[in-house]
Amino acid sequence: MAFMEKPPAGKVLLDDTVPLTAQIEASQSLHSHTEYIIRVQRGISAENSWQIVRRYSDFDLLNNSLQISTLSLPLPPKKLIGNMEREFIAERQKGLQTYLDVITSHHILSNCELVKKFLDPNSYSVNYTEIALQHVSMFFRSEPKWEVVEPLKDIGWRIRKKYFLMKIKNQPKERLMLSWADLGPDKYLSDKDLQYAVKLLSSCSHPYIYKITFATANESSALVIRPFSEKGTLKDLIYKAKPKDPFLKKYCNPKKIQGLELQQIKTYGRQILEVLKFLHEKGFPYGHLHAANVMLDGDTCKLLDLENSLLGLPSFYRSYFSQFRKINTLESIDVHCFGHLLYEMTYGRPPDTIPVDSFPPAPSVFVVSVLESILTCEAMKNGMPTVSRLLQMPLFSDVLLTNSEKPQFKVPTKLKEALKTSKECIEKRLTEEQKLIHQHRRLTRAQSHHGSEEEKKKRKILARKKSKRSAYESGEEHSAKYSNSNNSGSGASSPLTSPSSPTPPSTAGASSIPPAPPPPPLPPAAPPPSTEVPMQPSPQPAISASRGALLSSIQNFQKGTLKKTQTCDYSAPRIS
């Protein structure tokens, strides 16, 4: 079982789930129109950014294409007269920036091909439907019993995964669905192991796994055929949508928001948890649970797209759980995704934000209890509960499962080892991405805090206190120096002088005998005895020492030490 040490040929390294952000940096007016210069960034790295130039007409064309979602998007209105005025351009630029913020923050819109091509034309310039048709046509050359009925355009959210309605030539009434997908950035199995694992999927038999009719893979893509269900998925049931409609039309803006009944929530939730537990025990990675990957067969939920983790495709909720470092295994990813699914089943819509601060009224307190253990801020910090723990909670523990079909899914030992290594590589890439996001968040928070008005005021106050403290300390230091010079400059001692240099003149007024100037031929007078070690000759002048002695003598001057004198006044006139 050989693993690829470097990215294999045919593997798409670009992760389409990494969010794009867009900022209008400037505008430039040409002869008859205005162009807006936009800086687009993928993820958190400012180095992974580029510039695009768009006109208002480009925005208008994108907005018209997104109308299929029935969302009310805040595109600024058109203006025929006065649209080249500076004030109008500045106001329109603000409106376009708001529009970009809305479409890049909407989970479904931001992942659709229309928005990706608008913001990143270099990475999404090819026609993926045509590429898929080419691969499917090559497949039909070796398998002539299949026939394409029609393409199911944009029924899924993935850009690099396309769907076709199929039939078997000798069974024209039976409908099947073919899906084709590129290999993704988390593909770590060798080509040989991948082909073996994908073919093994058709042998998997479980009451809560949707049956795969045929599956094959090559060095760049994979093809899977399964029965087509007219009832659609669990998400179709929640949103009351038609399975063949485009993804944007079905799920962006449901006409009626209504959750499922409590018994449905309990039964479907228990069935999904049971199949997740089964896959975890088999060592088979999943990580792709969401309502559109759960097929409905009567009152039974059946899991779809087991091949996604083998092909290395990123998860639908990756942009959510990549923000939380405690969600770092495929088991914890499945539990986190189950929290999203349970929220949709309960309230008929996805949560507005993750983590969830408070939950609306639910059919049962047990539902809220499960949601709190998965989607709250505390759960994100402490980690996800296990699937076994969720099965023991009151919401699911009393559900009786009536399906008697025995699960069968034999995975050879060598393939288990390969799957284990692939799973570790997937988790490692996630952990590294989470670490970078965490570091970026801390840096951004620190910069925001440092630049806040309150923090600026605090820094000004601290600067003033520091300035006053330094001024006070410098005053104390000056007084200390003054006191030291006072003690060393008194009449009992004189400044130290070098034996080889002449003695500087003393100005100590407290001495009763003024020093006589040394005669030129005589050597200089010996310095007074001192306990200090004589210093080495210094090139600095002795002016500071003389000044200190002068100041000291003035301060220590005592009037009582002066001798009393008698004066003879001869200024008065003499009278003889």
C-alpha cells in the first residue's frame, strides 16, 4: 500500500470551500463608464490575493444570474443621467461594497460557481459540465448498457461535481443518477488503493446507507451511479423542494420555514447516528454529513456520498468547523455536522451563526439539550460529544428501530491501514489550517484592541503618568547626585586627582587656611588620605568637581566660624 508523498497528478489542490473576501480599493472613470478595482483574498493570507476590475454592468449581470435564489440582494439601482459625477460614484461604490459583503458571507451563494467566477476568473475559467460529459462519454464506450437521459444542472453545491439522469437500455423505465467529480485536495490514497476502495462501495449493504449500483475511479476523477429517488433528500423534505431544481433555487430562500415533527426528528436522528457509528467502527472516514446527503426512502434515512472522503473532497461545513480547534477529527466533524442537520430538522432553516448563543422554542427540551452539547460556544471550547454519547441521550435512547437488515461491509486489513493513514493526513491538514486561523484571529483581535479609542485614551494616560514618573525620578537622581557631591566636596576632603596631573584650584571657603598656589619648580601636593582606591588617569576636566566643591562650601557655610574683628573708622572729621 503505497501512499503519495507529493500531490499526485490530477489532484485538484485548490480547496473551493475556503472563503473569498472582496474589498473595493478604488474606482477609475473612463470616457463613458466607471471601473471598480477590487482586491480579492482567499482565506486569511494577504499574500493569497489578487486584483480584478469590474464595471457596474458586471455586477448587474451577476445579480440577474443570482435571482434564481429569490433572495433580495442589495445591488445599487441603475442611473442613466449623472452616473459619472464624483459624489454619485463614491455613493455607488459604498453600495457595491455592501453587495459584495452580502454575497461573500452567505454560505450557499459564496460557494456557488457564479460568485466564484466573478471573483476568481483565473481559477474557475473552464466549463466543468463539458469536462464531465467528456469523461462520461469515455466511460460509456466501455459500458454500452448505460445511456444519458439528461444533465441535472446545478442540483448540487459543488462546482467540480456534476450530475446526470441515467437509464439502462434494457430497462428504460428505471432511472438512475450518475455523479462525476474531480479528485480533491484531501485525496491521500494511492491511485491503486483509491480504485479498489471506490469499487468496494457497491458491496456495502446497510439499512441506512443508500445503495450504490456502480462506482469507478481513475487518476483524476471518479464516477458513481446510484438509483434516482423522486422523493429527493431530507433537505428537499425540510424545504419542500423539487429534487431536480437547482441548488440555489431549492435552498437559498424557502417560501415556508417549518421544522419536522418531533417523532420524525427522533427517528431520523437515531438512524443517522447509527450509520455514523457503524462507519466509525469500520474505520471508514466520512465527514460529509448534511441534509442534502441524506436520501429518504419511505420513513428511512439513508446516507449518500460515501465516496467523497475517498476522493478528497472538502466538507460542506468546512468553513464553520475550521474555526474551532477542538473539532479536529473526522468523528468530531461528523458530530458537528449532525448538529447542523438536527437544527435544520427542528427549525426548518440553518442556524444564523455558529456558535449559537440561544435557541428558539423547540418541540422538546431534549432537542435543545442535544443542540447545546454540539453548537454552543462552550461545546466548541470543550470539544464534541461522541456518537455513542449522543445515542445515550434521552432524545434518541428510546427510539425503536424496526429495520432487520444485517449490515455488511468488509474492508480488507491492508485497505484499513491505507484508510487510517489517509484519515490522519486529512486531519493533519485541517489542524494546520485551524492553527493558522487561530493565530490570525489573535493578531486581528490584538490590532483591533490596540487601535480602539478606549485603548488610545489608556495609552495617553499611561504616557502622561510615565512622563511624570520619569521627571520625578530624574529630580530624585539629581538630588542624590547633589547630596553625594556635598559629602565629597566638604572641607574635610578634596576631589581625587591623578598623581600625574596638577592639582586643580580648590574653592572650599570653609577651610581656615586657603591653599597656596604651588610654585612652578615644586611637585604637586600629595592628595589627602582616602579609603577609596585611586582612579586611573581620566581625560575629563575637573570642572564638575570644582563646581561641586563650590556649591558644597556655600551650603555648609557657618557664620559662627568667622573671627570677630575690630574696625577703626577714620572717616569722621578730626577736631583738635
